[in-house]
Amino acid sequence: MDKIIDAEKEIINAIAGTVNDAPVLMINQNRYKNCEYPQGDLYKKWRSVNKKMIDSVGGKIIWTLPVRGQVLINGHLEALDEILAYWYPTHLSFLEMVNSPNRIENFEIRKELIEHAVIHRCDGTNPPKF
């Protein structure tokens, strides 16, 4: 079950639409259910719907990387399948996904598909690219 961190939500809401609003890079670390990644029908459907939702607010999927293993841990171990980098032109555009016509379908599929996820908010001013 996803848990939004209230302090982060408050920071994003405080920045969005102000003179301090800037590009944001969201790094998503996911583990999927039922061996769906990377060829499962549900995974493929989610990626299609997810891209439409992100595109609708001017965001971009910069890259996706399959996780091959973990070399070092310091704390709890959470195996991952994929790391995705989503870039948004502003914090406000990130928040505007709530108005996307694909939002409901995206989150319904996500609930069935993703077993574990962590999303990190990063500076998106100069995102890494290949």
C-alpha cells in the first residue's frame, strides 16, 4: 500500500506555481507482482497508460533501467525490478496529473501491478540522460 509522506506533499504544494517552482525529476524504484516485469500484459498496459498520463502534463520518461541485483545494503533489503526516471517541467505540472484523463486507469493498474515502490523527488534542472 502506498503511503504519501505528508511533509513532502506540503513541500511540493508550497513550491508549485510559485517563483521558486522548477523542474523536478522523480526517481521511481519498483518491484512488480506476479512476474509481470518486463513482458507481462499488465506491465505493458500500465506503461502505455502511464506514459499518456505523464505526457498530458508535459512530463517525460527519461529512462528506465532493469535492476540486475544489489551490491550493498545498509538496512532493510527490498529487491527491485526497475528504476524509472520521470521528468516534469515544474512541480505544478507534476501535481496536474490529478486532472489527467488517464489517472484513474493508471492507478487502478498500478494497484494490481506494483508490489513495492519508492519515489524520490530530485532536482530536475539538469537531469541525467543517455
